[in-house]
Amino acid sequence: MNVYWYKFMTYHEIHSLNREGFTIRQISKELVIDRRTVARYLSMSEQDYEQMMVDQQDRDKVLSPYEAFVKSRLEKYGDTPAAQMHDWLKENHPELPKVSQKTVFNFVSWVRRKHNIPYVKAPRQYMMVEELPYGRQGQVDFGEYNMHNTFGKRVKVFFFTLVLSRSRFKYVWFSDRYFTAQLAIFAHEKAFCYIGGIAKEIVCDQDRVFVVSENGGDIILTDAFRAYTRERSFSLHFCRKADPESKGKVENVVKYVKQNFLYNRTFHNIETLNDEVMGWLGRTANSLPHAVTRKEPCLELYKELPFLTPYLPYVAQNVPPVTYAVRKDNTISFKGNFFLFLWAPIKERRPRWTYRSWEGNWSYPFPGKARRYAAIPFLRAGGSKSSTPDHKRDKTASVQEMISRAAGFFAQQEKALKWLERVRDEKPRYTRDQLAIITGALEKSDGPTVALALDYCLEKGIYSAPGFRSILELRKPGDKAEPKTAKLNPLNGKVPDNANIRPESAGIDGYSEIMDPKTKEIK
């Protein structure tokens, strides 16, 4: 649409909303326009606005001296973006004034409109190709998707998919961690085992899982994947990432998995998800007729199997473990970061930190907590040391049990429960920490002091564990609940003995004895 008419429509829309009773703020929010612009347009008549538009078209532009250069480049290269034009202007015209990218964009758009030079992108030439022979090719790709678990929290899952180009038979396998070369090899083996054979050629992206460097066309594979392809004897064909023209069959499968299988599905655990996708492959993905071939992939597979290389197990069907040794200071070193390592069965809270040499099947990134083992959450910056109070909290008892236990130290338990519930409401996130501080302070105090401190907290509205502990340390049995004076100690109104100590001072006579009265110098 012509920009001139678009702006004119915006002007009339502003006046139309104003006549309907919309305020300037409401119009600004409705049309996503600055309030000052709305106010200025409302103050202008239609003739004034039209004259303003004409003046804008004819006003001098800071880049007008370069119009011929921009026009010639646009005529020669119709798909030139404004950012590249900006660089060309700076390269060929050193005297170019300093302008923003938005100014260049507006000027290039104005030159296109003035000289009728549309944006034309050089089309990529396509042609329909014949179906590949049976057993010739398989296509591989990876995907990731954000699911929600039963608690409504977001969980990211990663998946590997392989499709046979001729029969369109599909396989999908999910993981809860990013794919590595070892994990990709494991996924290939799962796919070949499920299909029952191996295609002669595998098409995939130049993904870092497979490729170390493009090396000017002589692609260098990762050590693990290079060794694997030699053993399996299938050839590899690498294409550009997310290129549907080169591997559109598997790109469609990735989209199919996201929109048909994963959409609105609840995540329970990765094993359940892999079981569910097997059912989906059997009843839907490989059973329904394909939109292009009009044939069922599961039936086409029977025709393709004789042309595939028979599958023979390559490695044990186990996910490769990621192991880390526990250091003697109870930490794990991971990518230059140190993580405190907790070893203790769930029901055994003491000792909390126990050094053990242990190797376990840790997933990447760290899961945070396992059944018997736990590590501090992963930090991205190198050289970091991570710790958290969460591992020091006593979670063997419920919060309500901790409140009841703390209330048992008070003579007036009903009043104590009322105060403890207020503490819980004030600090809901740190309830366990608060109760632990309160209980520790109560264990060191006597009954009269506890009662006095509770009364003072209720009267003064103090609902925090540190404040309660401080009062217990200052209160003495026999002190009145409300001090009459507040000199140095606001809790008991007494002046500590140390406050009456005065520093010793020397008299002037002492200085006179060591100084000569005539010269004023030290003798």
C-alpha cells in the first residue's frame, strides 16, 4: 500500500476514534502511536494534514546528494537491503554524514517509490525430482520443544528423527539433554534397530554434533561420528541447516512431531514420552497414507527392507553415561565451575556432607537433584563456586510439624501459634529457615524470658526470627514488658555498666613539666 495513503488512513482513524469518545491515551494504545502524535493530528484539519504530507514529500533529505548512487545500485541489484546500502555508501563516499540506519532505510524506500524500483529477490530455481530408489536414502534431523509437566512448569525436550526418503517410514526418539556425538550415535542405532535396516546414504545438517569444520568443502567430522560411519559404511550428505529444499522430507517430519504429537501433550518423564511416541508412530505417523505418495509408510517399508543393509547391533543399547569424580572437598568440577556435592540417603540427614568417590549417570545439564545424590544448579560463568542454603535446610519434617514443635517451648501455646503463623505469612519462602532460627534460640532460653519476648514481639509487631532471637538475648527475667525509659537499651530501659566508664585524661601540668617555657620546645 502507498505510504501516503496509509498515513492518511491513520489520520482519519484517529479522528474517528476521537468522535466515538476515545481519549488521547486510549487512541494511542489502540493504534500503537505516540500520544504526542495523536494530539498533533487531532489539532490539524484535513487540509493542514494534507499540506504537511506534501511538504514531507518535497522537503530536503540529508542523503539527497547520493540519490543517483542508490538508484543505480537498486536497478542493478534489486534485492539490496538498506543495511548493505548503508555500508556501500560509507565505502564509496567517505564524506557521508553520520546518519542512523533508520534514515538510510527511509531514504532507500523513498528512492524505490520515486523511481518505481520494487524489491525483487533472485528466485531459486526448482524442479520436481523423481522418487529415489528403495533403500537409497534416509534423512536425519534434530528438534526441540517446550512442554509442560503435571505441575504446569515448562520442560524442554530434544528429539532425533529419521525418515526413509522412499517409503516415508519415520522414527522419533526423545532425550532430556542436548545431543552430543555419542548421543546422536545412540539415536541412530535406535532408529536402525526400529526400522530393521540401514540406508546407503544419510542426509543431515552441518550440525556441530557431526561436523567439526567445513574446511572449505572438505568437511571434517567429529572423531566419534567419523569412526561410527566407517563401521556402519553408509555415506553422508551434508546440506545447509533448515533447508527444506535439500531435506524437506525430514523437515516436514520435525514439524509433524511438534504439531501433531507434542502439541498440548503433558510431560511426565522422558521414558513415558518415548513410550508414547512409539504408539503415535504405530497408529498415526506410519499408518496413515502419506500426503504425497498416497501410500502407507508401514506397508511401503516391507518393499524397502530388502534394499536396506541388514541391521546388526553395533553397541550396547545404553545411553552413554556422563561421569564426574567427587573431589575431597565435596565438589564436582564441571566446565571450570565447582559444585557442592551432597551425598546422603533421603532419610539420613547426618552427616550432610560426606566425601565419597562416586561415578554416576549424570545428565547434561545437571538435573539438580537425584534420588540419593544432588548437585548445586549449573552456573554458566567459568571459575564460579556455587552453593545454596537449600541443601542445608532440614526437610525431614513438614512446616506444620516445625511450627508445632516451636510452639511447644511457649507456656501460652495458642498465643505462640498465632505469632508463628504471622511469621510464616511474612516470610513464606523462608519459613523453614525462620523456624529453625526460632527453635535454636528457644532451646537456649528459659520459660519466663521466652514469655516476655513473645509479649514484646506481639505488642511491637515483630514477626521475624532474627528479631525474636535478638530480643531473647537482651531480655532478662523480671524485666517489664514495656520499658519506661529508653536510654541505651530500648528493651529493658537500663544503662549498661560499661556505658559509665570514662577514659582517663592527662592534665596540663604534665605537659608543662616536659616543655621549656621560654623556647616552647621539649626539654
